Amino acid sequence: MPLAQSLATFDKAVIHLEGWGMSTDDVLALTGRLNQSLPHIHWHAGEAAAPGALTLLLVDIAALTGGKGHAFWNALGPFQSMERARRAGEPALALCRGRVSELPALRDGVWITTHAESWESKLLTVARALAALEWNAQDGYRAMQGWRAVRTLARADLLAITASGTEAEEFPAMLRGICAASLMHPTALVAAGVPAQTYGRTLVQAGLQDITLQAAAPMTLDGAVRVDTLVGFAWPGANQPSGS
């Protein structure tokens, strides 16, 4: 890495992208666009993840399984990568495009589902939501390096979804819609761009105030006026960390 680039990214939190069912060139091009769209994070791909980086596994399910899930064994790669990261104590999450039911029935780690065509827009939502875990009233987003809080989330076994809105007032309806569409009680909730009062009131109204793995930030990482949230549901039989 050139010296100027190294100095420019020294204090940034790092996200390493690892593509499954995607070409290396496509992943590298994606990191370039993300470094322009959300330069508050250093997006990286193509080599081993740097120490302290958060790895996001981009899993194109149809590309791996043949489109109808008949070759599900081809999707074992991202599961093995997730397992290696967890054994090494490094945070890793998976972002999956397509039908999760076509993946092998392995339920270790956090698997975020999406049907969006654009990896870039979904990754921006995921990054803003995850950054909210690192936010605190004293330092804001200035202490994100190493993804300390996200590491707790990464130790859970969750199926997660994301949602976005254009203003904080949409958050209550957004969360109600997610809960109404699910048959399970959420076990993790993170929201960026939602004031503490709105967030707390919404949790009480939804009966979710006892969720231990949860956080909210009143503004997004890049200051965009929007709401980005991630909601996680436990796989059956999974043991979740306390969030401490």
C-alpha cells in the first residue's frame, strides 16, 4: 500500500470483503466504489484481512448452488471461511444474496439475507448499522478501530435482515413490520440514525426492551439523514452471547 494511502487509512476501521460466487475483479471494483461512497471506513479485498478488520463474506447463493439449490455442497466454502475466522478470534459476518434455504443446513455465525441486486447499496446499509454498535456518546464514531462491539455480535448464531428509511420517524413502523413478518422474537437489534428517545420508546412499544444485544446511534456514520437497521433472529437451538 502506498505511504499516502497507508497514512490516510491508518485511523479508519477496516472491512475486508471476501466474495463467494463472485469474481475477484468484481469484488475489487466493489471495494473501490465503496471507498468513494463511504470513505469513513477503509474497504479492502484481494489479500488476507488485516489484523482487526471485520470480514464480510459476500455469498451469491445462486452462483454457488446452480440457481435451484441442487449443488448446495458448492456453498460450503463460505461456511468453512466463517469457521476459520471464528477459530482465529476474528470477526466475520456473511451477507447472502438469494434463498438461504438453498444453503447447507449449517447455522454457525451471523448470516444477513438480501434480495437486492446491488451489493453496494446493501453493504452501505450493513456498514452503517454495524457502526452504530461502536458509537458512544463520548467518542461518537472515533473509536471504531478493531470493531470491539461487533465482535460480540459476530460470536452469535443469527439469521439477520436489514431495513432502511429516510428519516427517524419511520423506525417504529419499520420495526413493527419486521416483527409482524417474523414468527420469532428478535434477539439482536442495531439502528443508526435513530435518537435515543425514539429508539427506547419503540422498543417498549414492541415489547423488545429486554434484548441484550442491541444498540442505537442518533446519527449515521457518514451523517446521512436516514435510518439503517439490522435485526437478528436466533437459529433454533443456538446459544447467544449476553452482549457483555
